[in-house]
Amino acid sequence: MSHFAHHVFFCCNQRGPGEACCNALGASELRNYAKERVKALGISGSGQVRVNSAGCLDRCDQGPVLVIYPEAVWYTYIDREDIDEIIDQHLLQGRVVERLRI
């Protein structure tokens, strides 16, 4: 059994000026938001959910991106409402958010 039920990786890569990258699209701020929301919901920690920063996940052209394991579901997102929907639907209810899936 995995140490976490879900492991959420946010690409927070920062590239040079003019290059596509997730961090330039607010990835770090929204990762922080997701981490705090998961904690507030009481679903963080061993056996539950872990939210992490990742280096380049090599999908910057579709960014910002995050991936949730063990399902290996990739998402794009724009704002806190998208992050809320991913948390509420995928992490709490086990349903993939098709409109944000890539």
C-alpha cells in the first residue's frame, strides 16, 4: 500500500523569459492554496493526500499542470475554483474532472 492515498504533484517549473512554463501561470500560488485547502479539510498526511511541488513535468504547453497519483490523471487549471473542483471531485469523491483533464 502506498504511503499516501493520493499524491498531487504541481509543476512549478520556472523557465526563462518568453518560454512556456507553469510557474509563470501561477502554479506555485495555486499549489500553496491546494496544500492549505487539503489541510483545512483534514485530508492531508499519511494514508490521505500529499500535495507537492515538482520540477518540469514536460507538459508546459498545456500548463499549468498537475498530476494525481496513483491514478496518473493529469489536469490543467486556471484559478482557485478549478483547484476546488479537483479537490472536491477527484480527491474527496473519486471522480475525474473531465473538463480539466489533459
